[in-house]
Amino acid sequence: MSREQICTFTHELHCVCVCVCFLQAIVLAHWLLTIWACSITWLPTSYVLGNVSALAVGVWAIAQRDSIDAVLMFLIVLAVTILTDIVHFGLYYAEVESHYERNLDLFRFCGGMAILSLLLKPVSCVFVYQMYRERGGEYNVNFGKWYDKKHGHLSFIQLSKNMKFDVNISC
């Protein structure tokens, strides 16, 4: 091996180690915040299942260091749990607060940890998206194919990496 190949290999190995450490920190932080948020039963089971399944996908992304699919699934699940957490807090926070008048400090701690977890999820999504890009993922969304009656052929619109609309036409 030449010196250039060794430097390239060690750089790639360093990038993989840094990515795995970031993923581990993200999963650990969200796990801890979820545990603290669920110290009392003020949130429904769907909150717990959603966040635990997000953490399970995060563990999958840590275990398979070269998998683009694992990181993409972790990103998608984190984004979905942002929406579901907002719905859960909107539906349950005010109603349940009156039930915990005796342990109001504990309820506020648990609610604060759940809200902190929600606030950290977009930041986590940015880091996970960066890891997705480093593992070779691209922003490439296909909006489907349809038959163009005017021109008599199939066409589809694709959103490419540089965020421009490309129209690809095939016969």
C-alpha cells in the first residue's frame, strides 16, 4: 500500500468512527430523555412505542455502519416522531396536568424532558442527514410516472440533488 492509500483509508476510517460516535450520542440522548419523559404515565402508549421504535432503528443504523437504508430509515422515523410528539403533547399535556397536582414537580420534569427531546429532534435530523450524505445517500425523489396524452409518451418529474426540477422523457 502506498502512503496515499493509507492516508485515504485512515481518513475513511476516522469518518466512520466519528459518524458512529455521533449516532451513538444521538440515540443515547434520546433514549435518556424518553426514559425521563415516561417516568410517570402521562403519555399514551403510542408515544412510548413511537420513540422506542425510533431508537431501535437508530441502533440498527449504529450496527450497520455502511448501510444507507438504516440511516435513511432513522431519519424518516425521527421526522415522523416530531409530528407525533407534537400531537401527543397537544392532546394530553393540559388534561393530564390537573391529575398530577400532588406531584406537580415530577410531572413538570417529565414534561420538560419530553419537550426537550422534541426540541432536539430537528437538530438530530440535521446530523443524521449529514451522516446519510456521508454514507453515499443522495437527495433524489421520484414523483412517479404518468402518460402524457399531448406528446404520446411516458414522462416523470424528478427532484435532483441541486433542487432543480428535471423532466425526463422516455418513449
